[in-house]
Amino acid sequence: MSGAEDCLDGVDNDRNGLVDCADPACAAGYVCVEAAPGGGGFLHARRSAYGSGGMPACADGSAPVRYWDGPDDTPATCTGCTCGAFSGATCKPPTLLLRQGCGGNPLGGDSTTGCKSRQKTQQTTSAQVLGDAAWNNDGACPPSQATVTRSDPWSRQDDVCPLARTGGGCGARVCVPKPDADHPALCVQADGDAAAPACPSAYPTRIDAFAAYADNRGCSACACTPSAACSGGAYQIYGCDTSCSGNCPMQPNPPPLSAGGSCIDASNYVGPQDWSFKLVSAPTVSGSCTPSTAPTGAVVRTKPAIFCCAP
């Protein structure tokens, strides 16, 4: 008893003496093609721009297998890394240098925030506040969070429908279903090795694809590198008391000695008696931070596959 022709089973089902693709009943939906090299399998493929459209079902109703090709390894773009207000830095007092004359032997330098006394035996005839003070710590700025922008990791996506069966009626060739509108390319799958031989002449278009990937591109945490500077600061000399009280009506005190100022002759202010000095104007601190971030990571691709497609 004859039946409808099954175009992929190598049997003359309708008993008209013609098998599969040789039977006119198969002409509309099937075609003879060159055999796949190495006995590989056939597939229908739909190639489209990355991220476009959905995944139309295969002709048999099954879901296609998604691959991607055309990799893009452009590093991530990192923007929006900024630094907030600078704070936290503090300054040490500048150094008050005491000498026996401006060009004479130093009697020592001192930096203090409180009152400090000197004995009358320590003959001081000049004084000078050296350059700007140094800072105790660098301070800090609160960093923002960098914005990460990534390019598409691929240029194309490939939806593949493997063909489970092939038929006869084609001599040395094989009978396969014609590609449909949703999956218009007829391809064969080669070994997933990038160094594999070139595709055969019947299937010359090579697609190097991957079935899985992880986009690990990102940006390092936004960092703020501080830069601080201290300026100013001044000392007052009290020439006739040891408590920095200024109770010296018969002997005037010199003007405050500011950081970076000239050496003064202190002999008019510091006599043979004990005396004192203290910081009367604290140095000020200023600073800012430089923001920085950098691209990190890469696209990791796995499960390679090579498809060779007919023109």
C-alpha cells in the first residue's frame, strides 16, 4: 500500500519509482545539495544585527539555537568620576628659627601651638619664621561613582535550526529541506576551531560564532588623589615674660613674625630676662583632589562554532 512521500527517509513511499528529492512531490520544499564535508550536519540559519528582533521558531516548531559573531572588544567608557569637597587635612605650625644674629649660629628652631618660654641665658638676637608649614595628613575628597558605557559585544547574532534528517534521490548529493523565510541560509557546521580549514566551495561563507559569552567590561572604582598645601602662620615674641601674657609695659613686643618673612633683629625686644613666644596665627590649609578611573575586564567568549553557508 502506497502513502504520501516522505522526502527525507530514502524510501519510495508513494511507489512511483522516485525517491525523496527525485519525486515531484518533494520539489516544492526540498532540494539536492552537496554533502556536508566530513559527514557533518546541515542547518538553516538566520543572521541579523545584534540585539534585533526575536527568535522565530524553526520550521518544525522547535526553538533555534542562538549564536553570536563579529566580536567587539572595545573597552568600556568610564565617565562621571568626580571628587567632592576637600576636607580633613591639617597643618603643622611653621618653624620659628632663633639665631645669634641673622647670619649667626642657630640657637634652634621650634614649632608650637602653645606658649613656650626661653631662658635669659639663651641669648637670642634675631628671629625668623621659615617658609610655609607642612601638613599633618593629606586630607580626602569623597568620590562619586563612575558611569560605565559598553559597546555591543557583537555585531551580529545567528539563530540556527539543525536539520535532523537528510534524504536521497540526489545521486552523490543529499536531499534537504529548503531554507524558509525566517531562516534563509543553508549551512553546514564545521569543527569549532578557529584554525580549521577553509569552508568547501559549495558552502564558502564562513561564520566564526560563539554560543556563550560573559561581558565583564567595566570601570575601576572612582578614586580621588588628594593634594594639600599649608600657608601662613605667625608667631608673637614677648620680650619680658614667660607666660606670653604681654605684660611688658616698658619693653614693646615686635610685630608678629609671619611665615616666609625676613629675619628681624630681636635685640630691641628680647633682653637679658627670660621671655616667651607663641603661635598667634595658625596656618591655613587648602587642597583639592584629582579624580581617576580606568576601564577593566573584557568580553569572555566560550563554546566556539564554525558555520559554512551556501551563497
